[in-house]
Amino acid sequence: MRNSLLEELNENGYVVLEGFLLPEEVEEVLTAGQELCLEAPKESRTIFSTVNCDTNQNKERYFIESADKVRYFFEEGALDEKGDLVVKPENALNKVGHSLHTDHDTFKKFTFSHRVREACWQLGFKRPAVPQSMYIYKNPGIGGEVIAHQDGTFLHTEPASTVGFWIALHDASTQNGCLQFIKGSHKSGVHRRYVRNQDQSSNELLVYDRPAPIYPASNFTSVPVEAGTCVLIHSQVVHRSDQNKSNKARHAYTFHVIETDGVKYSEDNWLQSSPDSSFPILYE
């Protein structure tokens, strides 16, 4: 069983684990995510976009100092020029991150559950840690596109070890923006990096080290899943999701696991633990 899960991840770049959460557990996580919508502070309304990231949060410390904080990022169409909401609060957020797994009891419980530890063991992790977590909303009509990317672009380790746990909280379909993968693309290495800017005179705190590759749409395979399914994502597999143009929500809870035994977490990654702490360990 241990080799089976690892072999599938290494072959395709992703693994679909159906029934990872029970229906009542899905409802518990959904409720926690919906409550976050009402807790977002007005004074820190920050737009999140993977399409226009060069003009948004990457210039703001609100984003890069969120490793040990719960912070709120809004959809592009949710705010007017003054920062006031133009949609209902429950439909305004793009995501909340990046310390839900340590600072929120519900997300902490599921992140550090026995089934997550078991999956990590089957994947061969010796001393896994969780650097970050996110609740992703993908709300009806407003949920934004996530452009093609590799998680290793943002959470780079040497050697590659990052695995994403993406848990569907609604049925994810081609209509509401399910995940899409280029099977086998993880075998070609990391195509570009998103790093902390070493140029102290620049206004950009984070930069890409090279232009974005072009990935033909025909290369992607859509992976629709039911609520409660967990999709394991290899750090180097190229994946994306379309805008949610339907009238059905597509919430998800996601976090990443990295190896800390004999593996180096890159010092130029955008996400860094605070000087007086380290990423929490799942087991050792």
C-alpha cells in the first residue's frame, strides 16, 4: 500500500483519494470557512489574483508575513475603488491563509489527523512539516481563475519534497472550476521560481526568476471530484483551475507538506517561518 500511493504520485503527478472526509466532517470544515467570511477585518482588505499578481499582494507585507497569521484575501470583483464590498460578505473572499492549520482549531484538527499522517507515511515522509494552509472559496460567478503553475514554484525544497493536500468541500466539476493537470509534467523539474527579491532598492518584494512558460490548453486533464475527496499534488506537476462561472460554490481546504529530514527548504521562498519558530511537524 505504501508503494502504491507513492508510485501513483510519481507516475501521474497527482493522486485522487475519494472519501477522505466524511459528509459530516465536510460540513464542519465548510461551516468554519463560512464563519471566516464574517471575521475579515475591513482595514486590511487585500485583493488576491494569480493573473495580476505583479500588481497586487506581492508588493505588500500583509501577504509575505502571513506564515504565522490568518489573513484574508478578496476576489478582484468583490471591492470597489474605495475598498468597500460590492458583493455579500460570504461571496467576497478568494482565500484565507496561511496559518489556519495552527491558529484555527477546526483546520488544525483535520490537518494533523491520523489519516493525513497515514498518507504522509505511505508517501515515504520521515519527518514531515506543514508550512502553510489555505481555505479557498471559488464562489459562484466571482471565483477567479488560477493560472497554470507548479507548487514547487512557491514552496521549493532541495530535493523536491512538497506535496499538496487539496480537499474538496463541494463537488468540483468542469463548470465550477475543478482542478486540471498535465499528467507527467512533474518529471520535467521546476519551470520557474517565485522568490523574495534580493534587490533592496526595488518596490517589488517578490519576483519571478523567469517568464511564465506557455502550457497548451489541450495538455490538461480535468479532474472532477465529489465533496470529501482529497487530491494529492506533486510539487512539480503543472495544474490550474478555471473561473467559476456556474451558480454552484467550489470551496476547498488545502495545505502543503514538506520533508525536513535531509531536505533543505529554500531560503528565498516567499513563505518563511518567523525567526522564533519553525513549521509544525506532523510526526518524527
